[in-house]
Amino acid sequence: MNLLIHGPGMIATHLPASHPLKPTRANDAHDLIANPRNGWVELVQVVAPPTATDRDVARVHDLSYIAMVDRLSVPGATGRVPSGEARRFGFSAQGDNPPYAEMGLIARNVSGGVIHAIEQVASGNADLAFVPSAGVNHHAMPGSASGFGIFNDAAVGIAWARERGMRVMYVDLDVHQGDGVEAMFASDPQVLTISIHESTRFLFPGPPGGLANAIGTGPGTGFAVNVPLAPYSDDNTWLWAFEEIVPPLHGAFRPDLTVVQCGADAYHADPLAHLLLSENAYVRAAERLRSLTGGRLVAIGGGGYDVEATPRIWASMFATFAGLQVNDNWLHGPNPTPSLDAGASSRVMDDARGAIDTLKQLVFPIHGL
Ligand SMILES: [Zn+2]
């Protein structure tokens, strides 16, 4: 069975209208996947998640931060200028993290969705579980909101799995580095995080994190992997870097569970970043992840600010993960993928080669590769 975990309480409908994160994305992905015309009625089950408890959230977040999120989540919060104390927890009226009504409840529901997804896949009740509204919180830190992230749902889910003894591989395809998830497990050798992203020299959250030599700390050294790519890297370079890193590390680490963050903002028309991926690159990566995991995986959404392309990419990835027939209409947006001239193409590839060489020197020996 393939689960789509989605419901009305998982959407930040009270975000200010000017915010780049559009709550329609996960609804639109749901509508594409659950459309009866796909013929998947027997193969896809849509479920609403349980709400994460405070104990679940507190596995990765500070109690003082959780309390602040709840204080800011009151009716009428949208548009209100937060206090100086709230600003120390990462909130501001005009920045990435404006407070909004029901913020804490929605963040708990989304985190509960990831826990439910992991529980269902780990128990064998589901092969695939996808939570489209999750993943965009991957920048949230233990004690602060960051980069649109409130409670770090991926980390809440992984921490739940860790408490049950599972080894977890987290693959973050978002164009931005998955810094929050990495930070929460940087010293844990039972959690292997891999983030493939536009270099933090050019994009949020900024260096020194996210560069190829940032590989975890203490006993977790070698278990945080960053693949920074130059701006304008295209399908060719991105898929090559993915293939050089993800399959060998998956084979060596042999996780009990794989969580894939499907951030669609590496897409060429995304307004917040500068990579040049087509829909096809995401489908190819999903095919590879299906072959590595046997289709037994947890997928979560992520960034994606082209509101038309993001749901199509997620629906295509869901179908590919599940071994279902991808609807061809989802693979071709209105704008053609720009192509690089030969010089630019070889420059971004050379840059990627440098990062992969560094990872093969620093990380692969730790995994016996
Ligand atoms: Zn992103």
C-alpha cells in the first residue's frame, strides 16, 4: 500500500499572502495523486495524521522554543510584529518566519505526519508513505525558527525512529542545504544525512555549513554529507553527483529506513534559487531511490516556489517511488528547460567534480569505500 498523508490541518493557511511559501502546493499535489482518473484508487490511500505530542517535538527542540511557538500561534497573530524576545527565537514580521495563527498546531500535525509515515513503513503496513506538507521545515534549529521552518518535521520523525533503534538515511534534494536536520544528528553515526544543494556560498543558509568538508562531528564524523553544486548546474551535473554519492553510501550504510526530502526548488524556473533542473531529473532520482530501497521509503515535500511545477514534480516522484505509471502531462511544464553552452556546462561539472573528490577522500574511507 502507498500512503499519502495529508489533511486540512497541515497547511499554513494563515501565512501572510506576501510570503513565498504557498500553502496550495501540498493540496495541489494531493489533488493530482488522488485524482480518480489515475486509476490508483486501490493503490493509494489518503490518511490524515495524528498530531505530534510535545514529547515527540521535544526530542529535537528546546522546551523554551516550543513554548515560544505556542505563545505566538494565537488567533490574530498574522501580521503582528513579534517582541524582541520572539526575535531571538528567529521570528520577525517581515523575514522568513513571521508568526501566524495556528502555527504550532500545524507544525505538530505535519510532524505527526512524518512520524506516522515512518511508523507505517517501518512496520511493513505501507511500502511508501509521502507527506507533501512536510520537509520545508528542514532549516528549523533546536532552539529557533529558520528559513520558513517551525518544527523540523524530518528530524522529529528521525528522532522517533532512532528511539526505536533504527538506522536512518536522510536524503535531502532541496536546492537549499538541509542544515537543521544535519545539525540535530551531526554527532550521531546512526543517522546518515546527505544534502545535495546549490552551494551555500551562493544561497541560504550560507557557509561554512553545506560545503563538502562539513562532514559531521565527533562520533558522527563522516555521517553528514554535503554535495554543494555551482549555480546553473543542470540535470547532467546534478544526476552525476547524485549517482556518485547516494548509491555507494546507501549500500555501505544499509539503513533500516530511508527518508527522502523532495524539495522541488532546484527546478529551473524556481524563483528562489539558480539550479537548472528539469522535471525529468527528479523522476530519474526517484527511480534510483526506488531501486536502492525496493520502493520502501518515506518521502516528504520540501521547498518549491514555482507553484505550478512543484505539485507536478511531487506527484511524478510519488508515482515513480511507488512503481506506478507517471502521467506524461506532469512532466512537461509550460517553459522549456534552459540549456547551458558547452563552456558553462563543463564549468559546473568541474566544480561538482571538486566536491565529489573531496567527499571520496574524507567520507568514503569511513564507510569502507
Ligand atoms: Zn529550499
